[in-house]
Amino acid sequence: MNEWNIQSRAHACQSCGKGFADKQAYYTVLADEDTEFKRTDVCAQCWQQQYSQGASDRKGFISQWQGIYEAPPAAPPEAIQKETAETLLRKVIESNDSKYIPAAFILAVMLERKRLLKVKEQISREGQRVFVYEQPKTGDLFTIKDPNLQLNQLEEVQRDVANLLESGFPSEAPLPDPNPKQPAEIVDEQGTVPEQQDDQALAR
């Protein structure tokens, strides 16, 4: 069960396929499909015709809500800048490294307090809480596990998050060369490496 991911808002109705217009109302249905939480975004017309009656009775139904679609802005020119809490959260989740689960939780709470993320649902899976957050502007859903941090663990995790915000998320290290080149040895006429000769001379 993957309970730690990001799901982007669709740019078109996932029922009729018609693209969403800027400021158009749409509906999101969140369902549990055994192996993952799946979101479905549909237009108002398809909602009325196919989902409004009995949506909560469908297999795996968890929650539903209405949103307003905002067309994505043109991509700004790239600039070198420090990590923001949201960009860091995205990188942490996309890394799929379980050691960052506590950091992801702290970042999500930070963004919620700043009203940059909203809790849409709280789910319990096998005794563990899972929060579903929405980024209101993009409509992206962040599924975050609750690591059940103890008070004596909070300070260390908060320090780790502060370091990541300051220095940035570590990039993937380059893979080692499977066939590294060894420096050629210089051998004299007697078949002895010069360094070995020096060592032998010192030994005498």
C-alpha cells in the first residue's frame, strides 16, 4: 500500500475528456483501490449525471469535494533560489525514501499552518494515520503518513528540515565507473617500479 505520494489535478474531465476552463468548477472523488488512493476529477455536468447520486456508495469511496480549476501560469524563467517548504516536500516525496517520512510530515504541517496546504481527509490504515492534503492553487494532493513522532524526536527532525531548507535536497550521487582507469606504472629496465626502488633504498 503506497500511502506517501503526490497526485496532480487533472486538466480535463476524467469522464467525458473535455478540458477544464480557467475558473471552472470541478469535483474530486477520492477512493481506496487496495494498492493506492486514487483521485478522479470530473466536470460539473458529469458529476450531476454520473456521481452525485450514490457516489458515496461506490466501492472504496473515501471522500469527495468541489474545487475551482485554475489554469497553470506560464513557466517562469529558471532562477537559482533556496528551497521553499513546498518544493522541498515535493522532492522528498518523489525521492520515495522512507527515511524522509518524518521530514515530509513536518513540512506538511508547516505548510498547513501557513495555509498553503489544506487537510481534505484523515484516514486510518492498519493503525496508522494518513493525511490527504490539497494545494489549493494547483489542486495537487499530497498523501502524507503520520510517523507518530515522540517529543524527544521532534527537535532532531526539525533540525534536519531546517538544514534541507538551507542547503537544498541532496542530488543523486553519480554512479561509480564500473571500469576505472588505473594510472600506468613506469617500469625501468630491471622491471622495478621507481617508487619501489626508493623504498628499497630507504630500507637499506
